[in-house]
Amino acid sequence: MNITESLLKALTLLGLGMTFVFLFLGLLMVAVSLMAKYIPADEPVVNKNALKRKTVAPVSTQQGVNPTLIAAITSAVQQYRKTEVV
């Protein structure tokens, strides 16, 4: 078996492989587009109880940041700095 026969065989396998992949992906695209056209999409489930009660975030009467939130953040930062290995 010489180099010409090997190259011819390689090109044949390359062509067959590329053709197979191209046909497979083309059929996949056709199948997906047909499914999108004929199969209806799922409708989102609506919880009727969630629509009835509207939860509103509590509005602070003060301008600025909640002091409890500042304390929690400060505590978390201090704990992080204690465990940080330098």
C-alpha cells in the first residue's frame, strides 16, 4: 500500500464522515423546526393564591440604610477576616 492509496482512502473516509455529520445535523434541524411548529409549548403554571396576595417589601420610614443590616454586614466581614489565611 503506497502513499497515494492511503491518501485516497483518507479522503474517502473524510468525505463520508463529513457527509454523515452534515446530513445528521440537517435532519436534526428539520426535526426541531417541525416540533416547534406542530407541538405547542408548555404554558406556565400560575398559582392563583400568589396572585391574590401581593407581597410588598416593607418600606422604611427613614432615609438611609437599616442599622440592623449594617451590623450584620460588619459582623460577617469581621468573621471573614478572622478566618482568612494570609
